[in-house]
Amino acid sequence: MLTHFTPLDHLLLKCQHFWRFEPFHESRSRQHRFANTPLATWLDGLSASDAHTLKHDVSSVYQQLQTFIPELKDIEPLVALEHSSTMPLELDSHLATGIPGRKLEQITAMGSQALSAHSGVEWLEWCAGKGFLGRILAHHSGQSVTSFEWQQPLCEYGQAEALKQNLPVTFIQGDAFHCDHQHVFNNKQHAVALHACGDLHVSLMKHAMDHQLAALSIAPCCYHLIQDDQYQPLSSLGKQSALTLSKSELRIPLQETVTGGERVERHRYQEMSYRLGLDELLREELGLSEYQPIPSVKKSQLQLGFIEFCKWAAQRKGFELPDCDFKRYQRLGEERFARMEKLSLVQMAFHRPLEMWLILDKSLYLQEHGYKVHLTEFCEKKITPRNILIHAVL
Ligand SMILES: C[S@@+](CC[C@H](N)C(=O)[O-])C[C@H]1O[C@@H](n2cnc3c(N)ncnc32)[C@H](O)[C@@H]1O
């Protein structure tokens, strides 16, 4: 896998025009970046239902787009990962208490992999939240777990649960970026980090190297939650690369979401088309040339319809709504939504390649520091799209 970094790097650099944009904003004009090309003709020819079907079938997207972006012919082997061969753990009901459905599936899948590839004689659960994974590892291995977490209430909840279940778990409340290292790390630990965001999983890798941790199992997420303005590559190859990624571009791989069913999709359609419609209204009626970000909105507010949404947004943002043809702006919003969805299909072909580039940069960095690295998909994408596990053993 690690040899895939360079070809992926070249492909992403060569194809920047196809992924380095925001479909929400690009949808403003029919004269978007692909206008007057065979790709635009193909996009225009897609029905809403075609676009919807393709959105859930990335292999077809790769195939169909190859005609317009020949580099995609080589993409599938570069992003394919071995699926985990271990069975998810079977849990006693008391261990599963309080763990929400999808989180439980993630934890039993990741826990099973961490246990089957365990190295070391104790565990460190990094950015532990309520410590669900740590308790399961303590129960199944009988080994002690240090659960490190920032939020005091989560530490208290997790510690109380561990005591109730008589498990050898100790919570340490602290900040990943400023912690008392002697109390947290030692070289007998196998560290696990399920969905530790951006800089948090990077900080674990750095601590692991400083303290020679025996093993790491990391499922990264939220790549954009970093302190710098741009991604800071870690590996030598990453540092040599000309690919730069801003915080907003680091969100691109996260656009791949789990399908939430018909109700969730209907709600998204309504919200996005209202936002886009209001954008059109503000530009045309008030002459605003910049996009006005509107805060998050409750479902109950959306249910009141487009005009009420505009009134609500006007009140929140302090602008005066003109008397205008709201129906027309609602329709323009719906048209923009359709265009945005089609433009997103092009960017979608690069979600996983971008994520793999980030994952491989981190993996190469671990390898450069003496770790043997193995990459897998620890669960199906429908359980979480952030399903890549970096497993590293010293
Ligand atoms: C996405 S949650 C994952 C929690 C848990 N691993 C899970 O999968 O359920 C990330 C966790 O990191 C914690 N966190 C955020 N910033 C932190 C910091 N600076 N130091 C330690 N933990 C932090 C948050 O409080 C949160 O519990």
C-alpha cells in the first residue's frame, strides 16, 4: 500500500481542476468550471434519479468519468483496502449498555481488530470519550487501560461505568497537546484511537514515537480540525509533495457520508435548496456579492417553508427582506441544488484518493520511525465512512 503514495500524489496534482472546488458555490452559474466540455454535456444529461443512484455507487462514478478524466482508469487499485477478516466482538449486554447503535458496531469491529493484533501488555485509549472501547478491551484482554480524555464529565461517566463493571480502567483528564507524559505513556502500551480528530491523532503518533509505544491502532477522522491553516505533511514523501491542502480542502474527503435513508435525504434537499435559494435572493434583491453564511437551522423551522426560512435567516443575520417573488427564488434554489449534486459527482471521485493520500502520509511517517504498518477497512462504509484503520507495531 505504501508504494501507492507517489502515484496517488501525481494523480491528485494532475486532476486538481476536478476536485479543488466547492460544489455549493460552483453551482451558482451554468458557466461553471466544466461548462462547454463533454463532461458538462454528460452531467447535463443526467436525470435527478441518475445523479442520486451514482452518488451511492463510487465504482460507477469512476467508470463513467474515465471517458472525461482518463487518470481515473488507475484509481481503484490505488484506493482499495483489505477488509478486516476478524469477526466483530460479541458483547455481553452489560458491556453494550448506553452505546448508541452505529457507535457500537464501530467499537465491536475496531475492538476485535485491536485485540487480534494486540502487542504490549496494557492499553492506552486516546481521546476516549466515555471510554466505551477501553472498557471492552479491558474486559476481553483482562489488561489495564488508561483512558485519556479532555472533557471532565466524560471522564467521570467512564470511570463510574468501569468501577460498576469492575474493570481495570483508569481515566486521566488532560489535554492531548499539553499532558503530563510520565503518567500517560509507557512502552508497554498498545494505543487505540477511534475517531480522534485531525491534530489529535497526529499528537498520538508523535507521543508514541517519543515513548516508543508497542503498537497503535488509529481510525482517523475530521482531517480539517488542525491548528495550522494548511495540512502539515509528516512523512518525507509528503513533505516533498507539491500538494497543499487548506482546512476547507481537508473537508473534501469527509463529504462522503453514510446514506441516512429517505427522510434524511428529503430533509437535506429542503435545507440545501432553501440555503441556495436565499443566496440567489440576497444577491439579486439586495445586491450582496458575497455568500452570507446562515447558522444551522432546526428541522421544525424548515418545515414552515421557504418564506419563513428567509424571514428567520434575515432576523438572525440582521438584513431586511424585500417584498419579492419568493417562489422564483425557491425554484432557483432547487435548480442550483440539482446542479450542485451533479458537480459533486465529479469531486466524489476524489474523496477516497484524498483520504488515502492523508492516510498514507501518516503511515509512511510511522514506518520511517520504525513501525510496521498495516492498513485495513475495519468496518463497512455504511457503519462509518471513516472506516480506515492504521495499525502499527514497533
Ligand atoms: C470524536 S470523539 C471520539 C470519542 C471516542 N473515541 C469514540 O469514538 O466514541 C473525540 C474525543 O476527543 C476529545 N478531545 C478533544 N480535544 C481533546 C484534547 N485536546 N485532548 C484530549 N481529548 C480531546 C473529545 O472530548 C472527544 O471525546
